Amino acid sequence: MSESPPLPDTPVTPPASAAAEVLPARSDGATKPLTATGDGSGTTWGSLRPLLLRLHFYAGVVIGPFLLVAAVTGLAYTATPQIESILYEHELKVTPRGSAEPLAEQVAAAERAVPDGTLLSVTKGAGPSDSTRVAFSKDGLAEGYTLTAFVDPYDHEVLGTLETFGQWLPARAWLDDLHRNLHLGEFGRNYSELAASWLWVEVLGGLALWAGTPRNRRRLRRLAVPGGGAKGRRRTMSWHGAVGLWASIGLLGLSATGLTWSAHAGAGIGEVQDALGGSTPAVSTALPAVGSGKEDAGRTDVGIDAAVASAQDAGLRGVLVVTPPAEAGTVYVVKENTRSWPVRQDSVAVAPATGEVTQALRFDDFPVLAKLTRWGIDAHMGLLFGLVNQILLALLATGLIAMILWGYRMWWLRRPTRSEGFALGRAPARGAWRRIPGRVLAPAVVLAAVVGYYLPLFGLPLLVFLVVDVTVGVVRRRGTGAAA
């Protein structure tokens, strides 16, 4: 939702959903073409702007609720580190005293507490006051969930067990599930992907509309300060535009990173990333060949403590996640799990018979695309820069919520005031695409088709919008002709 050419002293055009300014309606219910001067009429931009206005308006109206839900749930998610530290302090923290017991004894205590579980991984805390996490697979758990026992490393007492999703504790897992799919499973993931697929469209469209207005280009002060003298709808639009401009880079980043692990677009993005050689590498879990065969897998296992010692000798530090050999012929995999800056994601493979490091993978050697993906996802989740990252995410979420509400308010304020009954503001003029030069329209259609292929929850809603819009236009024209 956005504005047509502003009146004198009109504040900036907003870069996210907002109500659109239109000219008087024709007899068929559509609006007259934009002919006002000062908007670039007669140029390529002048022909594109009305179509962009209409798309921006309808995308804001229809996609706004999905963006609003994503913003509200994302805002709640930003506080999960603090929530976890309060709710699970008993399981997470211990009082340092003397030397820690061997990891093998801590794992044995956890196995006694979860006798029907299958050991998956052991996470050694980075600090002396961190408990040790021992994760098990177990029948009856939801897909992706494990049962984690928390062990005091100083006396191997089991502090408790919790159902965890990866490394997320129950509260964070619940909020993460709410943000990703509203607790509706795979079907619910469409909501968040729809929001991520259209957020960048709304932001870029709003920026283009703002930059394409000569008045706004001349008044760069609007980048920082909303119009103080404006009132009513103009003041709302001014705030909407200023906040949108400040938030645009962050919102584009959230859209891009959110799409990387979406259900449909994520698969396509992964294919492109693989094709460009940017997939995230991993150490091999298989024992390397020695001479004519594998290393003797029947020897005595050196144990988890020796495997961790070898990993530390290889330079691994911080939070270490150890995956024991799953079967004969496989290795210990020890991986750093520090996702704050600087990121530490080095990993090594350790032969169980000898404790020798058979392979090492350094984060510094990751492909650039893999690094960008790691940093982007961690920033999206508020992990990369700690509390500063959380505050920035909270500000972005709050700003997006405000812009959506301002957009709907502007739409409401533009409603006809003299008509009887309930009425909303009219949409920008239909048929703007007819005034776009072929040299511009053809590549735009091709680009939209390519993007829609890789982002299906952008392409399908866009196609539905076009079909409905054309159908409504045809029906109204026929109705007008019949009445005449």
C-alpha cells in the first residue's frame, strides 16, 4: 500500500504496506489513470510507478496479516536467551568445585537416568559453571526432538531431563515452532514462507516509490526525521516512510535469511548454493582406509575423554558437541558450537581405536556462501552479536509491526467520507501495465517468472492476484456496458 504523487508538503512515500492515493473513480468503479505532474509521467518510471503502486497496495493489504504474525512471534523469540536462563537455571548452571569428573562417567550417569534411550551426542559446556548435556533418541518423541539429560560435571549428578529440539530447550523450541509454523506442522510453514517471500517485495517496492518521487529525493532529511508539522494521514505516512527507510536493510536481511530454511524456496536456494559450490561442508564419519582396508575397528575404544582431548589438541575450544561412533567403522566427530561473533564452527574426526585426528575442517576454509549462510542465520536468530543482535531484531520487529498498522490506518483514513455505510479507501488505478513500454514489460515478466519459480509462495499469489484483478476488471467493464 503506497501513495500516488504527493500533494505539496506531503511526507515520504512509505516503503512497506500503506494506503495508496488515487484519483476520482470512473463509472466502471476503477480509477482514472495517474496524470499528475512531477511523478515522472511520460518516462519509463512514470509508466512503471502506477503498476508498482497497485502491486504494493494489494500486497500490503493481503500479505500484511502474515507479516504482522511473523513480526509479533519474532519479537517474542528475541527474548528466548533470557527466558531460558530463568526457566532452566537449575539444569543449565552448576557451582564450580574442584575438578570435573571424566565425561565418560557423566555419560554413564545420564544413560542410567534414560535407560531406554539411544545416545546421540554429548555437549561439553564452555565454562566451569555449565552443565553437560547428553542427548538421547527415544520412542514417543516428536520428530526432530531428543531427550536431553543435564549432568553436573563435578559429581555426575543428573540435574534433570528435558525434551529438546536440537540445541533448543522447551521454551525456545515452542517459540521457534510458533514463529516458523504456528504449531501447524508443515502446512503452517507456508505462512512464514509467504511472509518472507513478499517482505522483500514490499520493502524494495516502497524504496523505489520513495526514491522515484523528486520531492523526497530533494528532502533527504526525511530519511531520519518524520514530518513534524503534518497531521492526520500525512503524519502517519511520514512516520511510516521514515521508519521503513531506517529498517529496510534489516528487513531485507530477515527476508533473505528466512527463505534459506523455508520449505519450498529453501530447497531451490539450496540447489543454487550447491551448484555454485557454496554448500556447508562436514567431516566424514567413516574411518579412513589404511593400506588395503579399513583401520581395525575391533580395537578397544579410547573413549570420549580421549576424543575430546585430541580435538582440543587440534585447537577446538568453547562449547564442544561430541557425536560418538554410531557403528563399527565410524569415528568420533567433535564440533565447536560457538555461534556468536567470532563464529567458531571447526570440527574434527577422531579415530576411536587410536584417538588420532583423521580429518579436520576449519570454518575459515568454508566456501564464502556457506559462511554467509551461517552468519545470516545466526543473525536472524539473535545469536551472532549477543544482546546487541537481540535488541536490533526487537527494533526491526517493532518497526515492522508499526509500519503495517500505519499502512492499514492510512487505508482507512482514505475511505470516502460522504458515502453512506461502510467503505474503505480505493485501490490505485487498474490497467497501469498497458502503459509500460514493451522493452520494459517483457524483461519484467521474465524476471517475475524466474523469481516465482524459485519462490513459489511469491509466484503463486502474484499469479492469483493478476487473474483476480483481470477478472474483476472484465466483469466491471461488461457491467458498465450492459447498464449503458
